[in-house]
Amino acid sequence: MVQFDILTIFPKIFNSYLNESLIKKAQEKKKIKIEIHNLRKWAEDKHRTVDSRPFGGGLGMVLMVEPIYKAISDLTKSKTKNKKRKIILFTPRGKQFNQKIAYNLSKFDQIIMICGRYEGVDERVAKKISDLELSVGPYDLMGGEIPAMIVIETISRLIPGVIGKEQFLKEKNIKGKGFVEYVQYTRPEIFSPKKGINWKVPKVLLSGHHKKIQEWKEKNGKVI
């Protein structure tokens, strides 16, 4: 079982996402465990302050290192022997997330994700606390909550039993090169949106010739 721990100042963002579809079922089957932690729990002043103005000037606020340090200290207290753990900080400057990283992360027992907000996170979190800085694309978001959802879903579907039979994963693993996203068709064989226009399924997929079908899939698929 992979345990996901998410640090955020907006925990309610995850409510609907975590209680729908295969992610909900994976939790029920104890394939994964997801804990959402409100960072303000580790703030000690009466206003539960977790951000402050940046040194050197600038617009916006920056999440402080102290509450994050305290939160991570609590979340890593487990003394379970040989427990594999990874602490991720989401930042536009991070390494771009891909299928290979997801596959490697699926082998960990605990994944802690720090969701930034506002103008970012104190750089000491990146340099002294996190193990990996991740970005989900070459663009800037309002926070790390959506990236956390992407990482959870991408990793979860690689865990046997989450999306069905193990063959689903093996079929997409092309000779150790990575996972392939196949082009797919289904019924009807011919779709006619307008008179004289016919969109047809490739003949090879209707042939019943398994070797040729697999060759067609690999030729037209994309390794990710």
C-alpha cells in the first residue's frame, strides 16, 4: 500500500476528487491511503499564520519554512524499518513529471507532497527538506493541489489491483522502454455524422489477427 500525505492550506479542495471513481475504490480496497493535512495545524500563533512577506521585496506572500518543517517532522516519525519515503515540493522550477517518474514513485511506501500557494515557498524547503522538486508542466498554477491530484492518480493506476487486472499494465509496458498510450476505437465500425461522410475503424482491428493488431497498436501508439 502506498500512503500519500498532502500538506496544503486548502484541504477542502480534495473532497470531491478523493471520493469518486477508482481513487475512492482504491482507498476502500486499501491499495492506497490518502491523508490531507492542513498546514495551519503546525502554526503556533493565534491567527495560524503560515505565510509572510518575502525578504528583498516583491508582490504577494511566501509560505514559511517553520510550519512546513514541523509538519514534515511529524509525518516522518514512523520508525517502520526499511520504509521508503519521498518528500515532493511542487514548483514551476521543478523537474517535469512524467510516466517514468510516476513508475519509480509507485515503488515507495510513503509520498509526502508539499503544495505551495501564493508567490511560492521559502527556498529552504526546497534545499533542506524536500527530496524532489516537481512540476506538472511548463506553466504556473495558483497552487500545488492540482499537481498533487495528478501525481496521486498517475501513481495509483500503476499499483496492481487499482484499475483492474495486472494485464492492463503489462500490455502497455513496451519492452522496458516505457508505457505506451494506444490509439483506440470502439463501436460502431462505421460512423456517419453526415450524408456521404463515413468514419471507419481501421480494417486491421477487425481482422482477428492478433499479431498484426499488436504491431499496428505499437506503430500508432506513443511511448510516454
